[in-house]
Amino acid sequence: MANWQDKQAEAEKLFADARAILENKESTIEQKSHIPDMLKDAQALKAESFQLKEILDAGMEMVKTKVAEDNKAAPAPKNGAEKWDSWGEFLEKVWMAGHPNIKTAPDPRLRFFKDQDEEAFSNKSRKDMAEGVGASSGFLSPAEYDATLQAVMAEESDLAGLVTRIPMRRRQINIPVLDQTGTTAGQPHFFGGLRFYWEEEAGQKTESDAAFRQISLVAHKLIGYTRASDELVDDSAISLDAFLSGPLGFAGGVAWMRDYAFFQGTGAGQPLGVINAGATISVARQSVATPVQYLDLVNMLEAFLPTGKGRWSITQSALSNLMTLTDPNGNYLWPTMFNGGAAAGAPGLLLGMPYKLTEKLPTVGTAGDVLLADWKYYLHGDRQATTIESTKFDRWQYDQTSWRVVHRVDGQPWLSTPLTLQDGTTTISPFVILAAKST
């Protein structure tokens, strides 16, 4: 039977739970509808706790009165202790020693019974209840459960905000492109074949025409599928719908796979990634021993289309090379003991442009481990946004719920080859990578 403190604690907990529901902006209407009943139950528990306390206080007064009226002889204390004044006094001290709400020490005249001496008792096996052993009452102490799923977040997907997005209303879309693939020396090739001449007054004009190409984006399907028993869906403390729609479920996985394809896609049944694109320039490395050197980055910048809007993407496994970059004289370029030491953070720019470490590029020393790109020259054909659906009827005979995710997309640079400058030799591109290290 609960004492008055237990009932008071239950009432306080109900008040606290009701307040938490009311203050939580994410509480549902159904949760808020329970607040009146919670308050009613809390008030009832509070009233019961006051009544139990009054009964207890009254009982203690009755005992004291009874002791005063009882003149019977009390049992003689042992070991020469002081005698009891009455049998009633003895009963009162025994009652007070065993009552959970009385915190004073037992009367020193009381001698607690022990059926065996301490030495004999210690040599026998004990059967005390302990929560550490299941069969010895441990099953009565359940473990707590925190319904917050702990997980490491995947790398942020941000290429969709950098590329040129082309909405698609059909499976395929054709896009006209100015043909800038010329290589003739002494002629600019940015104007698609148009030529310009110096001519005297009234001289005959030479005709030239612009040339065009056409590229096609064809929607490729990226899918995911899973299923769970209906019992798990109903009983799980974590909403599977919310999980699959979040950054660690289908939604996050589709975004990760799309960005990976924009980097490394083969173009066969998936987008064409910049590493494998024909417009990408591959720059030879300076050294095998140190896969990424300062001169490698300078040479990449030289081959980069000078838009001023590039971004470095660098494999995570090249970080140690970046932190130890040196100039031709052997001076460290990133934090050293002369400009901040080990306490200094890495700079935010690399040769004037931002950079990002990523797991979506090949390991250091492999072609494409360092990429310099202006992503606006990459076309993202968006046919169908990430769509997550569930149904109970796919596996109805097994009492299972199925989920699927579908995303239809294509991507590729609109340039087919690097641009050749008027000298007929120098080539530049909005996509530049480091070549694989030689063996």
C-alpha cells in the first residue's frame, strides 16, 4: 500500500507531465486532450496523500495516549540496560523503530533478534534479493529506453545548390549548346565559329557562321526499398516513416548517391560525373612520394577556366598533404609555429577559392582525388524529386509494410571538350583534376 509521500510524488509527476505537454510546441492535439484528466487525477492523489498523513498523525497520538494509560510491567532489558517504564513504552519504541516515516535512531534499550551468531551466519549461503540477478528479483527492475536514435550524420549534400538545374517534364530533354570545340591557332573559340576580320572601307565582307551542338539529358532512376512487419511499425518507439524521410534514411541516402554520381558517375544508366567527363582536364602530379604538392595545385589553377567562382573538392585522405604543403623554398604554407602553431585552424580558402573535404572522391593518389570545378557548367536534369511512399498491400499476406523511394535525375557538363585558347595549344576547363600518381 502506498504511503502518503508516494501519492504526493505521483501527483507532482502528473502536474509536471501535463505542463510539459502544454509547453511543447510539437505536442499533438490528442496529447493535449489528456491534460484535464491528468490534472483531475493529480488533484485526487494530492487529496489522498493529505488524508493518509492526517491518519498517520492521529495514530501516533493514539499510541502515545495508550502508553500513558498502560501500567503493565515491561520486559526487563538485557545486558544491564535501563528498565522500561511500562509495557506500553516498550511497544511504542518497537513501533517507532520499524516505521518508515520516523528517521530517529532506535531506542538503545532495544536488542534486535538474530537467530544465529555472526560467524555461523556468514558461513551459510545467502538468498538476498538483488536487481543484478534476474531470478533474484532483477526482473522486477526494468531497464530504461531512450527513443532518440544515435547515429553519425552523413556528409552534407550540397552540389544540388551549385549546379545548373534543368527541370524536366519528360524522360528526355535536348539542350542546344554553342560549339566551342575549335582548335585553330590565332582564332578565338568562345564564339562558336564566328570569325572577325579587319577590312578597309568598302571592302568585301567575309562571311562566317556560328556552329551549334545538342546534348541530351535522359532521366535515370535511383531507387531504394525496404519493409518491416506491421507489428514493428505499430510498436516501435521510433517512427519508421520519420526515420526513412530524414537525413539518415531514404532522403539522405538519395542525396548522397546523387552527389556521388555528379563526381564519379559513368554516364551508363546514371549521370556522367565530372571525373569521367570529356571536358575535364587531368593535370600530371609533381611527385609520387608526396601525392599532393603546392605546384600541383598551381598547375590545376593554370588549367582552370578563369571564372573566379571555382571550388576545390578534395578527398578526406589528402588532409595530411594539405596541412604540410610547402612552397618551392620549403616553407610551410598552412599553420606553423610562426603563424599560430598547432592551435591555429586550417584556412578557409585555397589559392583564393573555398575548398571542401569529401568522402565522395577517390583516395589520395588516385585520379580525381583533387578537383577544381565551377559547378554552374554542370547540368542537373531534375525529372522527379525524391518521392517516398509506403503501402501495406505489397506484402499484405505477410503482414508487412513496404517503403520505396524513387528519384529520377541526370547530369553532365554541357562542354564536350576543354576549351582551346587562341594559341592553339593551351587548354582550359571549368573542371580540372589531378591525374593518378605514376608508379
